[in-house]
Amino acid sequence: MLAFADTDGTTLTAEGSCAGVIRPVARGSGGFGYDPYFYIAENKTMAELTLAEKDAISHRGKALREMARKLSACLQDRFSKSECDS
């Protein structure tokens, strides 16, 4: 989850998720932490993906893209509270 709080009291939140399974056998040399143990649908681990592939499906990448969309909408129309209230 990401959160943004502006000085005017505006708050935005964004979250992302990535479906997969943690298995006891590590594969791959990329990434960090649990990446070699986190298997996604293609029977690959996060550590076996390129940075672009990982960013496209990772929970962090999804949350960042959602936050960027919300911030952009909020800044485009500063007086409209439609995107700036969640």
C-alpha cells in the first residue's frame, strides 16, 4: 500500500497485488528477498524475470502506477474532489 498526504489534507492511497505461490526451492538469481521462492503462474520465480517483466506484474509496480494515475487526476483538476478523496 502507498499513501500520499498533501498539506491541504488531501489523502490518496493505492495498492497492488501479485498472485503466486511461495515454494521451498529457490530459482533464479535476480531480485531480492523472497523473489527466488515466489513462483508466478508461468512457473517462473520473480527472480527469473527481467526488470520490465517484474515491474509489469509486481505489487509495487501496480501500486505505483495507480498512485501516479490518482496524483495526475488530482493535479489536473485541483478543485474537483472526485479523485482526491480516496
